[in-house]
Amino acid sequence: MKDNKNSGESRSYAKAFSSAQDEPLAVTFSPPSRRWFLFALWAAGLTLLFWKPLYNTFQLAMKDDTYSYILLVPFIFAWLVYTERGNSPLETGISLWSSVVLLLGILFAVLAFRCNSCSLTSTLGIYALSFVLLLIAGFILILGNSKAWASLFSLSFLIFAIPIPNFLLGKIIYWLQAGSAAIAAILFDVSGAPVLREGFVFRLPKISIEVAQECSGIRSSLALLILALLLSHFAFRPFWKKLVFVAAGLCMMLIKNGIRIVSLTLLANYVNPNFLYGSLHHQGGIVFFLVGLALLVPVFWFLRKGEPTTAQTPNPRTN
């Protein structure tokens, strides 16, 4: 009897093993995971569809330091979406917002394709805007309105993936020039150095310098702005604190540029004129970026008062 029992168990195990081998292995997704997988496919499909303008934008960012920040935007966006993946339920269905954004994305793609008179930067900017709009439309369509509103900062951050048009870039650089010159004039007065100002030109006893477009600090200023936005998003809950911190970041953009102009000018006038042509002038942007960052630290700690220590902590749970 015992042998019959053992042989019966062996046959059942063999049958179960055989049936398991006959069944094909399948990867199953939960409904939320399936939604994220569909959005990943949507993003991959858009990347293939826009591969040429995206590649040209990549080339632009590699060749022109003004647009080098664009290279980091996709990674920062992916990280932001990952940290917010469990902050709201997912839903489905075509909504008015997804339809409007989808239509705008298609219209801008057609405009970029037919705009023969546009400059290369403008054309790439329109294509990038179309890509961003279509990506957001897919996000709303696949993951739902509630998820889109909960991830509004992450989706809005994609604006940095769009190359700044030349006409707007010129205005931003002029604003940085004017603001930096005004801050430099104040710092020159504080230093006590004899300086005569004529617009963007500062005349000292031994040298004269002009706050040119190259002195605007556009690259380090954009980096400081992006960092201020990210810090304000994760560190502060009230909107007014976010606004104050970003405004402080904009002010530090001008202050660190003014410090750079004054320090280099005084060193060139009183120590060695080669300071205007050396590495501190041409490759010293990171140094003065750190100066601006250091000036933001007191503002950050002041605004952090009253904030919970775990504000905007990434949620490890998935939907």
C-alpha cells in the first residue's frame, strides 16, 4: 500500500511538472504597470518619429554651451516622474485636455515642417515644442487627468527641453547684461575704486571694460534657475515660499554676475591685466555659479523654517 501511495504521488508530480513545461512563460503586468508601460511605448514612438529634429537638438546642445542644459532635461524629467509615481490614482479615457494638447502638438509639428523661412534654432524649438505637447497629451490620455495635475511640475519642467528662440534669447541676455551692470556699479561704489560708467562700459584708471553679451553669464544663470526650481519644488509646500525662493534665484543670477565683473576688473586693474584674458574669465563660470549657490543657502534655510523635515519625500509605493 505504501509503495502504491508513493508511486501515485510520483505520477502526480510528474504530471504537474509536464504541464508546467507545456505552458509558455508569460510576463504579466498589473493594470497600473501596464499604463506606465504604454506611456513608455508612447514616448519611444514619439522619439522615433522625431528622431531627426531631436538629434539636431542634441547636436546643438553639444556645440553651443548656451543650450547644454537640454542634455539633462530628459533624465531630470524621468526622475521627477519616478518620484511622483504613487501620489495619485490612475484613470483612463479621452478628455478635453488631452485632445486639445494633442491637436496643438500636431499643429506645431506641421508648422515646423512647413516653416522654410525659420532659422535652425527656431525650427528645432518648434519641433521640440510639438514633441513636448504630444508627450504630455499621451501622459494625460494614458495616465489620466488626475495624474497629470499631480505631476504638473514634472510636465511643466519639459519646457526646458525646448531651445530658447533667438529673439527671446537676445532679450534674456540683454536683461542679464543690464542687471549685471547695475549690480556691478553698486559693488564698484562699495569698493571705493574710481570708476566712470557709460552704459555697459566701466572706465578705471588703467583699463576699461564692457559688459558684453559673453559677460551675461547665461549658461550658469540657467543652471542656477533650474536648481532653484527643483529645490523649491521638493523643499517647500506653500506656493509663496516656492515663488520667493525662485525670485531669490533670479536675483542671485544678477548678483553673481556683478561679483564676477567687479572681481575680474579690479584684479586686472590693480594686480595683472591678464586676469581679463585668463581661465578665470573664460572658464570660471562654475566658480561664480558656486558663489551664487552659496548666496542662496541663507534664503533656503530661512524659508525652511516651519517646513516638515520630510516635505515632498518620494513615495516608494507604485500604483
